[in-house]
Amino acid sequence: MYTLQDHIKDSLKNPEFKKAWKESEVEYQISRTLIAARIKRKISQQELAYEANTTQAVISRLENMTANPSVGLLQKIAQALNLKVKIQFE
């Protein structure tokens, strides 16, 4: 059976796909972390938006990887989730 992981592995052989995949890694990590933290706290996007002084649409765009957030916005969201922002270059 050809799985999603097989498809990704095959697609990563294409240099253009591989470049786009790597470029989306930061957005993916932000999205994954935000969703997990919000679910762990059992709050809605609307509730998180209120606590972070932003809109539900902004939270949705972050979770759907269609936003390019500022460090300031990430700090407000992290504070609302009782977390800290950690930026690391490797």
C-alpha cells in the first residue's frame, strides 16, 4: 500500500519540492505547537485570541500555516498559553 509517507519520501527527491518543504518547516512547527498547546488547555481559537488580544482569524491563519507572525505576536500568544517563545538557529 502506497502511504502518505511514501508519497512524501518520493516527492522529496524533487529539488523544488524539497526546497518548499524545508521552507515551510518553521510555519509547520509554529502551527503544530500552537494547536497542541491550545488543545491541552482546552480552549477555543476565540478564547485564545481574546487572551492574546488578537482575533480568532489570526489564530486560525497561524494554525493553518497561512500567516507570517511577528515575534511580538508569538510572544503574546505564548504568554496567553503560559509558554515562552524559544527561537533557535541550527
